[in-house]
Amino acid sequence: MSRRHVQTLCAYSLAIAIICYLARGITPAQLLHNFSMANLWVFVPASAGSFTIWFGGETLLFATLFSYFNARISFREMLPANAAQYFLQLVNSALGGTAMVMFMNRRKGVPWLTGGCTLIFQALLDFQIMAAMALIAAVLDPGSIIHHYWYYPAAVLAPLLLNTWFWMRGRPRSRLGRWYYERPSMQSFRLAQPVHYVRLTGIRMTIFLTYGLMLYFQIRGFRVKVHPAEVFAFLPAVLFFDGLPFTPVGLGPLQAAIVTGFRAYASPARLLALALSISFMQIAFQAPLGLGSAGAFAREVADAAARGLMRDDPASPRPVEL
């Protein structure tokens, strides 16, 4: 069994273990009954809307991101790369980001490490946005869970803002600082200006907030009566756990977040059925992306990773040092 297969097996095993822990005390009959309670006329369109905003929004986001810092690429050009990324997330989360970096390397000549660091730049910005949203929710909703644990997002936001300040202030005076600042692969961090932060944040915030709206309708689709303010207050936690790379498409952590965060509004059985249905719909929408040209590119990425070509391909232009 290859290393990639072992990683996939471990990821799904972890997801199943988390779900089994959440399901303790819930009988299969209770779970099936709560599945049957769903209003599909509300839940399915909300799930389709959620997938559409994520896929379309992130395609625009990545096209904008790489155009700013690496090589100009259109929304249409980015579609197959993002489709391949979404499909690969079902198999191995680590391969998802690899698909994007490989695409930019093969089509635009962006060095491997430079492309990877550009994705890290966006990931750090995403964490800043989620932490800031959590702090705002803690202030605006004193009754929310996040209000009692406001120091967690504060502890995340502080070093991220310090990192942004380091890059925004310009070339450091110290030798060590200059060595780090001038790494060829850190191009996106050096080039980023306030206008870039604002525009990328605007796109990501639109994705997050629209997803929150769709999540509200998904919850109501399972006849759980919760105020929209409560959904948006807990949204940063859902986004964080849904985005963890340890399991495919957040399976397991997402269920834990929803069952824990909304336990005041419904039974654990109802919430677990809701959370599992969200993941099942997500998988159902992402799986067809493995067809056509995006599927062919996804297989190319998987084969290249299996052969160890991600770092050894002599045709890949990349900096010698990190």
C-alpha cells in the first residue's frame, strides 16, 4: 500500500472515529428518523448554493491572488485547477493545494515554492479574517459561546497581525530579517500592498458571509429554529473546523462543531443528522468534478505525487532556496 493510500485511510479513519464519538448514545433509528425530518425543498437548494459560492468564489479568489503576485490568470483558466483541487480533497487533502501549485507551475511557469508560499499567504489572511470575525461576534453577541472564549481568536489574530506588519514595513535592517524577507519564494508577502489585502479580504468575506446565509437555511431545512445572528456568531468556528486538513472535506470536525455549537437548539441526533447531510451533499457536488479535463488533471497530480515529481521535476522552474 502506497504512502498516499495510507494517508487517505488514516484521514477517513479519523473522520469516522470522530463521528462515532459524537454518535454515542444515539441509536440508528433515532438518526434515521432525524434524516427523514429534513425539508429537502429547503436543504438541497441551500446546499447547492453553498457549494456554488465556495467553488465560484474561490476560483475568482485564486485567479485574483496569483494574478497579483505571480502570473496573470483569468477566472476561466483557473476553473479546471480549482475543480481538480476540489475533487482531490475527497481523496487526500494535501493533494488539493498541490493541484493548484502544479497547475500554476505547468501553465504559467510559477516556481513550486513560490506558488506554495502564495497559497500560504492567502491561508494566513483567511485565518486573520476568521479570527477578526470571531472577535466581532464575541462583542456583538454576549450570549454566544465565542463570547466566553474570546481570547482564543485574539491569541490567533495577534501574531498574524504582527506578521503582516513585518512584511508591510519594508526591508528589515537586521541581517537575519533581510535574509528571510528576500527569499525568492516569499514574493507574494513582499509585493502585497494594502489594496491587495482589501480586495482579497473583500472576496473572501463575501464567500464566508454567503456561506453563513446558506448554512442558516441548511439548519432551518432540518427544522432547527435558530436565529440568523446565532448562526453568524458561530460561523468562524464552523469555517475553522470545516477547513481543517486532517480529514476529507472537514468530515468529522464539521460534525463536532455543529453538534457542539448548536446544542441549545436541537437534540444531538438532529444536529448530527444535519451535519452529516451537509458533508454528504458537499461530497455529492465535489465528486463529479473528477470527470472530464479536471479529472484528468487531478489524476496527473496524483500520479506525479506518487512518483515524487513535485520536487524532482527538472522542467519545473523554481528557486534553489526557500
